[in-house]
Amino acid sequence: MRHLLDIFDLTTDEIYELIKKTEDIMNHPNYYLDACHGKILGKLFFEPSTRTCNSFESAIQSLGGGVVGFSDPNNSSVVKGECLIDTVRTVSSYSDVIVIRHPQEGAPKVASQVSVCPVINAGDGGHHHPSQTLTDLFTIYKEKGGFDGLTIGLCGDLKYGRTVHSLISGLSRYKNIKLVLISPNELKVPEYEKKEVMDKSWMKYVETTSLEEAIPELDVLYMTRIQRERFSDEKIYERLKDSYILNKEKLNSAKNDMIVMHPLPRVNEISLDVDDDRRAKYFDQVRNGRYVRMALIMKLLSDMDVPDKKQDESSFRHDLKCNNPRCISYTEKDIKSAFRITDNGRCRCIYCDKEVAV
Ligand code: ASP
């Protein structure tokens, strides 16, 4: 049984197969009407969602299956104090695949340890969001015909934006990509992503605070929202919230075939006058998300006999405690902490990937 906790759970070939399958579903949706007849998707949304939750529901229903679970934890036994592990055990017992979104980083990993069916991470804190990445990769592939040689600007909250972290990991697979990381100094891409993903795969990247300077060289501009819910100090959010606003005027200096993407929701970072520009692709992205998730659900259900990618647990250290308050092992008392040793001898929490000093 396979899970999708981060985008590295899929090989490059598998991502390509999913892209091709998505194209086929979009071209022949009727062919797939009964592909998951009788199958149940369990949704466990501990955080609000519009696109991810509805696209998964739409996906399973478009395949002939049904849905159980909750999109608001207040409508579940979570309010009675039920722990994450028991909730996952319960909903997975009624399901063939479960989709979980949670504010704590690593919660889907915990879910995968106790679930009786495949687990899809639909966003864990500021950590990962791999099904969004599949949607983003599909959209880039569809609009640009591939990935090699693209200059891709990621703009906004690169620190807390989980879609950014997963997308960087996804893009690290492809050759010759240049990333232009556009953010305020306070919201740069975390060290983990730089050291363990970008540097390891020799990705070319530059960091800048100026969208105006970066825009003329981009093939793709991926805008993101400043993630208000992840700030511990509201004053810092207020200061940074309008750091970047893409409008028609700024688009004038972009290439004619640059595409503008955004995982949505937008708050203020793309003005409405951009929506009519033919380069605006964020609502195409929304639409693509349903078909990508149809392909993903089918894949996980057909891979039930394929063993999950195993980490070598024998070298894990259990004598340390994660000090990241946003990590699931920090807040859920029954989770045994575990740290993997990196190539350069550092210890990283297996749930949230944060490093601890030893
Ligand atoms: N919808 C995306 C997410 O869940 C992006 C965002 O919320 O800004 O991460």
C-alpha cells in the first residue's frame, strides 16, 4: 500500500504517467465514470479548504465512488477530545483511501502509520501539499509542453507556503530549471528546502525581494498568499501582507507567453484586472485539480499491493525531542519522536523535517 505524504513518494516516471492519465481523463471523462465504483474516500479536514476538499470530492464522485468524513473537525469527535490516531483509525476503517489536512506538520505521516488504507497529504501546516504540486506540474506541462529549461519565479510567502515547498521538491527532478525566489527577507525559503532539496539536486536559484526586477525573465510566475494563520505575531503579518501585488501594469514587462499561477485563495496579491489577461492560468489550475486527483486516486487504489517506500528506521534516534511547536510530535502526546541522521550528520525530525541541535 502506498501513501502520498510528499512529492518524493512518486518517481519522475510516475509523475509523468499521472500527467498523461490526467490528459486522458480530461479528453474522455465518460470512460472513467465507473472506474472507482463502490470505493469510498475518507476526508479528514482539520483546517479549512475550498479547492482541495471539493476537488477530491468531485474526483471520487466523477469516478463513481462516494465520500465519508468531515470538512470541519467541529463536526466530529475531535471536539470531544479524540486523538488524531483514533480519528484516523476510525475514518480509514470506513474508507478505501483517506485525504488529510492538518495544521500540524507531520500529521499525515502519523496517519499513514495507523491507517488501514492509503493516505494522501492534503496540506500539513507549512510543510507539504503534494496533490497541489501534481496539479501545478500538470498545469505547467500543459501550458509549456514540459519543464526543462524554464525560469520559474516563486513569489510571496516562501517560508510558510507549503505549496511552494512541495513545488520546489517536484521541480528539483527536472533539468535546467532556474528558480527565482521572490520574497521579503523574513519569508525566504527554509534552510531545509535549500540544503536538502535544491543544493542536492544542483538546482540553479537566485533570491530577490523585487518582483519588478524579476518579472521580465520569467516563463512562469507562481504567486502565493502571505500565510496569515502561520504567524505568531499579527503585527509582522500586517507589515508583510501587501509585499507583492501583481497588476496589469506589472504584467506589461513580462514575456508574452509567461504564465501566471496561484494555488489560491488569493487575498490581495493578484489584482482582479489580471484575470482577463490570457497569461492568467490560476482558474485553469483549479479546473485541472479535479482531473489530477482522479488520476491520483486511481493510482493509489491500483497500487494496493505495492509496498510503501521504506525509510531505514534502524538508524533513527528516539532520545531527542522536536522543539518545533508546529510539529505533530510536539503537540500529540502519544507520538514517539524519531530523528533521521542526514548526510552531514545532523538530526532531522521525521515528521516536520526540522533540525534539532545535538
Ligand atoms: N490552498 C493552498 C494551501 O492550502 C494555498 C494557500 O492556502 O495559500 O496551502
